[in-house]
Amino acid sequence: MNAPLNQLRTRFLHRLAACCLLAAALLANCATAGATEAGWKRFKQDFIAPEGRVVDAGQGGISHSEGQGYAMLLAVHYDDRPAFEQIWQWTRKNLQVRSDSLLAWCWSPETGVKDKNNASDGDLIVAWALLRASESWQVPDYLQASRKIARDIREKLVHKSAHGLVLLPGAEGFHKPEGDSINLSYWVFPALDEIGQADPAPEWEELANNGIAILQYAHFGRWKLPPDWLLLAETSTPSNGLSELFGYNAVRIPLYLLWSRRETPQLLRPYREFWGYFKGARFLPAWTNLKNDSVDSYDASAGIHRVAQWVLAYPRTPTPLKTLPADKPGYYSSVLLLLTEMAISERREEQQAAVPAR
């Protein structure tokens, strides 16, 4: 007679524990949602003009395809369709002015389009945001627009090199006789993992896998970090003409690795050792020079701090952001903060969905 009672008691306790875990997760998600919803509202107020132009005040008030794409992606995440449509229509009208579907990378209030060359990360993020918007709101036109951009990225920017398939940063100026100049932070791994839904082709997976392969040998300096810009020739070296730093570009690499679930302890080790070296110090440098190991003498922005927190917390997911920084972050710091919280949220949701029901 006691056996059935014991089984019922055990089953009840299992269900109670599962409910407690779910409640804790929901409370954490609510805390995160409150802070990040406020962050999205503040971002719109501070950086998005009424016509849908994302303003990078730190670069003289210009707009660029990267910023438009990030804002579109965040608008989908926060189910803000009016903001998405406004941002996309400005982007389409003012940046999609080339003979292909790619975007001019830079627009200035004084001159309009400053450079018709594209930036492949901006193109990829815009295409990814359009794909997600088409799925969230069931708008076929968004999917069609995503497919056109993705196809042109694949046909014009994905290049077969001696180092395997690479993503050229732009259609002009990066493929030269001395080698290919690439930016590994342009490999937006979560976007590469999804973009095949708009443009089914084997190149996307091959490109993502080769980006991971390059990261395993393209590291330099004391902490063995990847540079913002890399020259791929017979060997790989930091690109002296562009940047020899691990800095504002490359800081996105570990974020994209974690977001896409492509991270490994080995891949994250350089970032953990660099940022961990300054744990407990008064500041966290925003960059290090990979040729002489010097570091920035100023504290990194709140966005870089947040990326570093996640990397240092690995394999745990960091505590959700409950409050926003008191100081008003600049455009790029705000983007990094919001993208990191978005990635953490998606990773938590995936982990919770993978927990088997009892």
C-alpha cells in the first residue's frame, strides 16, 4: 500500500520542483524584459529620428547600414512593427540605391550617401532582420526583400580564397593581389545560421564553418586574440592599413559565438583570459594592440562590459540585466547592451524549451 503513495509523493515533488524552476525562470525573464524594454524605448528616443534614420552621434551624426540593421532586428525582437516598418522604409529609400540589392554603407545629413560601397555585415543583418520580420508578422514582401539581399551577398561577397570561403567586407577594395582583408566580426554567426531560410544554398554553412576555422589560427599578441581587421595571404596577419587592434569590431565575435551556440571553451579562452586579467581592476580596457600588447587607458563602455560579463560567466548564463546604466550610453554601447540581452534571452528560451517535462 505504501509503494503507490511513495510514487505519488515523488511525482508531486518532481512537479513542484519543476514549477519552482519555471517560476524562477519567468521571474528572471520578467526582470530582463522590464530593463530591456526600457532600453529599447530609450534607444528609439536617443538614436532613431522620426523618419526611421538611426543616428550615430559618435561619428558625426551619420547613418550606416549596420545601425539600420541592428535597429530593425531589435524592433522584431520587441514586436515593434511600426518602428520596424519606419526604419526599413528609410533604409530602402536612402541606402538601397546601388544597381544590386546591397546597401550603401554610409549616409550623411549634409551629403546623403557618402559611399556607395556596401558593408557586408550591415547587408547581412538587414537581410536577417527582414527574414525574422517575415516570420513574426507573416509579411511575404519582407521575405522577398531578405532573399534578394542574401542572394547578392552570396554571389558578390562570398569569395573562395586559399583560406577557404570568406566574406569580403565590401564589394570593392578588399580583394587585392597581396591578399584578402577581412573582418571576422562581419561573420554574424546567428544570422549565417538562419539566412539559408531566405536563400537556400550550401555556401552559408560552409562560410560559417570556415569563419570558426579561421578563428582557431588568426590570433595574435599576448592573449592570442583576433584583430579587428585581418589580412589573409600565405599567412594571416593583422591588417596594418586598417587596424592592428582587438577592439570595437572584434568585441562582437564572442557575442556572436555565444548567440549562435557555436562557442567552445577553446574558442572563448582568449577573450576570457584577456578580460579576466583585468577582473577586479578599476577599469576594463576597450582594446589591446596586438603588436605590442598595450591597452586602452580608458574604461570600456557599458556594452563591452556586458559582453565581457557573459564571456567570463561562461558556461553559465549571466544574471539578467535588471537596471540600465545610469549614464547615457552612446549608440554603439547601447546596441551592444541590447543585442547581448537579446541573445541571452533567446539562449535562455532555448534552454528552457529543451528541459524535458516530468
